[in-house]
Amino acid sequence: MPRMIGSGLSRREREIVDILHRLGQATASEVHAAMQDAPTYSAVRSTLRILEEKGHVRHEEDGKRYVYLPAESRQAAARSALDQVLNTFFGGSLEGVVRTLLSNDEAHVSEEQLNRLSALIEDAKRRE
């Protein structure tokens, strides 16, 4: 049984959706070429069909080829993924996320980035 990740997607399904978000659109052949340790081409086509049935992917016809696209925008997918991480790992605490990111020694947050973050926080305060 495939391991499910995120919104009920297996690791392979998530990988394919991620590839489509990164490329914007792709044929089954292009998806297959972009995969790490790719399964057979037939398995990729089958997974694309399953993803379409689940509503995560759609296709357009380009002559005889199907060109696949993610069903939701990259921004909507990013928001959904962030919400899931926020709730799963940080109990909904935005402060916990920011603290974790800023405490990472490898983060190398510049003065300019900190100033922009401060401006975003001030803007959020004004909207409250």
C-alpha cells in the first residue's frame, strides 16, 4: 500500500503534482523525465489519470498529446501546504514557525530580510 502524504496523496502522486507546479505544465513523457528514480512510463501515465480523477490534475489536448497542469494554482497549493505544516507541527502557532525558522543556524537571515519581516509584522498590526 502506498504511503500517503499531505492531502491524501502517495509519495509518487505528490512528486508528480510538485513537478507540474514547478514546470507549469508537462506531458507524461516530460513528467517521467523529471522524476527521481522514475517508475515506468506507463505507471506515470496511470498515476496522472488517477490524479485527474482525484481532481489534483487536469489536462488539455495538444494534437494527439495530453498536456497536464495542476488543478489549483501554485499560490493556492503553497497556502494549503503551509497551513498543513502550521497545524501539524506547530499547533497553529505562527510564532512557533517563525521562531523555528529564525533559530536555524543555517538560515543566514540578512539585515535586509529582517527589516522586510519587521515591516510585514507592522503592516499586520495595522490591519488588526
